[in-house]
Amino acid sequence: MTTPFALWDLDRTLIRLEIDIEDVKRWKTKIKARLAPLGWDGWLSPMLPTLENALDTLQETHGERVAGLRADLYRNLDDWEAQALQGLTPIHHGIEHLCALAERDTPLALVTNNGKPAADKALRALDEYAASQGWTPPSWRAQVFRTHHRPSKPAPDMLAFALQTMGYDGHSPALMFGDSDSDRFSAQALAGSGVPIKFVDVRSLPLQSTGGWVR
Ligand SMILES: [Mg+2]
């Protein structure tokens, strides 16, 4: 049986990043205040795709001024997210599944819309949880975080970059493990461009949902 390439979402797939909703509202207010002088006054929900769209639209009229703002906002978001992190809750069956793949030397990549500072904290907690259960911890062949250089999920770009970084051969089966529509849509978009990738909803695991690839 061909070994699949396995891509994993982080938040609510492997570990829950607990962030106070009031902190989210405060951050949205700050972003809006930065965008308002450029003439943008819209909703930021869902936050990342709408922010990316707003910045793309503004860049067409304001050019390089927006490129600098974009980098600054993403840096602030990364810092804010790591500071706003109230707690980390491991998701048992997600981590169990990941570690079962790690045991079989499945090529693994993390593909998360979270920023690196918060995700690094979550990955440390994930490794500790795996160790506490006696499971093989993941050895990531690629880790792809939110960055202003690349559109976030539901765009397929982060998944494509992860596969490229892993040395993907272009025809092996690939699986995207996630919990949300953004994970599903990103995998579907990539499948539409010819990559044999399927979405696996971790909320609907048990194991047979991977088509027998895992066990
Ligand atoms: Mg998620």
C-alpha cells in the first residue's frame, strides 16, 4: 500500500488554542483603525480571509504603503495571538491518530493558519501530551504557518507549499486532516488542480474514515 503524505491542521484538530473572544474583538478594532485611513470600512469575519482581501484591494490603489502595513499587521497578529493564549487543550483522538502515522514513518506536515509563536507553544504541548501517553511524537517534514507572503486556508497555497517542501512526487495519495471548512475547501481546491488529496474531518474519525490508509 502506498504511504500517503499527511497534512495536519493544528487548532481544534490536534490541540485547542484557547483565546479570549474579547481579545479577538479588541484586535479587530485595532486592525480596523489601521485600515480606516486608507478608506476601508468593512467586516473582519472570518478574520484572516477578509483581512487578506481588504489588504489586496487596498494594495491596488495604495501600492507599497500597504505592503509595509501588511507585514506589520501580521507581525502584530503573531505577537498578540501568542500573548492572548489562555491555555492549550490536547485533542486526544487527533494526536493519537497523528502519532499512529508517525509510528509508520508517514511524511507529516503541519499546515496552520495560526502564527508561529503561538503554534510553537501548541506543538510543545502536543509533544508533551504524546509522551505522556507513550506515543511516538511527530517528526514534521514541513511546518507551514500563517504569513503575509502566502494566502491562508481556504486557499490551497499553504497545502501546495507544504507538499513541495516535503518532496512530494505529484502522484502519491495525500490526506488533509482538519476540523473546518477552510481545511476542506483548501484540500478541494488543490484536488481541483490535479493533486490526489482527500480531506479527513477529525471530528468524524474513527480510523476507517481514512480509507484504510492508517490501520
Ligand atoms: Mg482548525
